[in-house]
Amino acid sequence: MMKAAAMVGAVSAAIQLFDAPDVVEVTDLEGDQISFSGCDAKSSDGWSFSEGSYSPDPFGPGDTLTVEMKGTVNGDISVQGVHVTLKWGAITLTDQDYPLEQGTQTYSGDVDLPISFSLPGASPRGGYTVEVRGYDDDSSNYNTCTEGSFSL
């Protein structure tokens, strides 16, 4: 325990006011750290989000986060990459495209799409939202969309 003290006027003696706890950094919590949901994709392919998972668990600032989006589509879609928007409250920290590590993927029916992106190393504590939108060869045409929220 650290001791907290105060200086009183010109007196050069320290008076103990209370015991202050040591500072411990809590970066995240294990298990179900991210809550997932589907979002409105600008697509006629009928993307329907069913579940999401992530690794590592737990994760923290500076980690590369791998998110697996699962769902279904009514037609055939090709996903060349994803656009990730990461916000801390209302402040946008990341807003960029990431090509898929495995190359362009084509889906018909079931979709199982793993993507990876890095969290900023200087991530402040608080509530975050992430929106991951899959796109085809025209990055303005989104065909999958998943939202997640978490706290660090």
C-alpha cells in the first residue's frame, strides 16, 4: 500500500490521511468480452448474422484481434476484404480497409469469415464499438456487416 499524505501550510511534516491502494492495470476481462450483433448491410444478398467469436481471449491494447463472423446469405457473394471502424465512444480510432489474409472468398448460403485487425497500442480505457463490413471488388458495395461492443 502507498501512503497518501498532505502538506499543511508552512509546516514541513507529512500527515497521513488514508492508505491508497496500489495502482493495478486491468486491460480486459476473460470470456464474452465482446458482444456481437448484426447491422444493416447495404446489400440485396440478404446477409443474416448468426454469431461471432474472437481471439485472443482476453485481449488488450496493441493486440491483433481476430474476429470470426458467421451468418448466411440468400445469394452468392464474394468478399475481398473488410472495412473496420473502431470507435472509443464517439471518437473514431480506426477507419480503414483490410484485405482478407486468405484472399477473396466466395460464399453461397453459410458464411464463416475470419478477419484480423490491430487495436491501437495506446487504447484508453472505456467503451468501444467496432463495425466490420465485408466488401467485394468494389469497396463501396458492402455485403456483410457485424457490430461488436467491448470495454478495455
